[in-house]
Amino acid sequence: MSTETLEQKKEEVVQKPAEGLLSKRRKRLISDPLNEDNPITVQVLGICSALAVTVKMEPTLIMAIAVVFVVVFSNLIISLLRNLIPNRVRIIVQLAVIATLVTLVSEVLKAYNYEMYKILGAFVGLIITNCIVMGRLEAFAMGNKPYDSILDGLGSGFGYAWIILTVAFFRELFGSGSIFDFKIFEAVGISNFATNGLMVDSIGAFMVLGILIWVQRSKTGYVEH
């Protein structure tokens, strides 16, 4: 093959432009878990903490921040190491990374907010076995680049966070008459508001979560197969 022919072929090769930092595909990594592919309401993962820690807004917010932190940084670390991890020990490595991050969260909480640590200590430890975190490592971080894995972690983390915060909002509002312990109904002049004891029980969480799932799936048209 002549040099002229080779040069012509090189000219015909069209290089693909670099993908933007927030391209349409990358935006969907964040937006899909917020609605159409939500880890709680669609994938039905992380239900335990959605029921257990959502009596009040404050512990729920801290739990949400903890899960976002763990899922984002575990995704990043596993993505960076994905080509170095032998397939036969990948689950062990993933658990070790998650456990390290969860221990870090637990120790920071213990040092700076001990009262909340006493409330959430056991549930923070259970993040290690949270299906959302393990699921994203297996399904995404093990096969994708670090930046995309960070976006995927943010999407899944925020998708989890807004659901449990919404559940906590209604449970605290109707169960205790407050939001972040601020007495809402007393502030607006309804001092004799009758709180609903059902909302401080786990059945209240089931009810609110069930309504959220119904509303969201009705809106998106999602159907179980």
C-alpha cells in the first residue's frame, strides 16, 4: 500500500469529540436515580433504613449525608482500582472499601455529634450491607471510569436521600407536629393539633413510603415485570 493511500485513509478517519463533563448521558447518571430508576421506589433497595431512621428529620438528614458520602467515594475508589482487583476477590475488596468509609463516618459522628451517634450508631454500621452501595459497585464502578462512577454515586445517593427525607418530613410533621423539632402547628396558632401516633411507628413509614411509590410509579408509568 502506497504512502499516498495511507495518508488518504488517515484523513478519512474522523476523531470523535471528547465527551462533555455534563453530557446528556452523564446527566442521566444523576437524574435517572432521582425518579425513573430510584433505588428505593423502583429498585426497592435500602428499605430498612427508610423505615428505621425516618421518625425525625435530623437523624434522617445525617443518614442521607452518610450514604451519599459512602456511595460516592466507594464508587470512586473501586473504579480507580477496577483493573487491579482480581475477579475472585472483588466482593471482599468492595466490602473492605465500604467498611473503611463507614468507620470513618461513624468516628466523625462519634467525635462531633455524640448524641446523634447514639441514635444512629447501629444504622450507620449497616450501610456496609446496604444493597444500594454494593449494587452500584458491582453494576457500575467495576466497569466504568472514575468520573462517571462519581456521577453515578451522586445520583444513587441523592435518589436515596430525597425519598427518606420526604418520608421523615411527613412522619415528623404528623407524628410529632414539628420539623427539625420546631413546633410547626404551634407556630401557626394551632396549639391543640392532635398528632398521629401511627406515624412514629414503623407502620407509618410503610404507609408514607407506599404512597410515594404509588405516586411516582403513576407519574412515570413504571410497571413491574
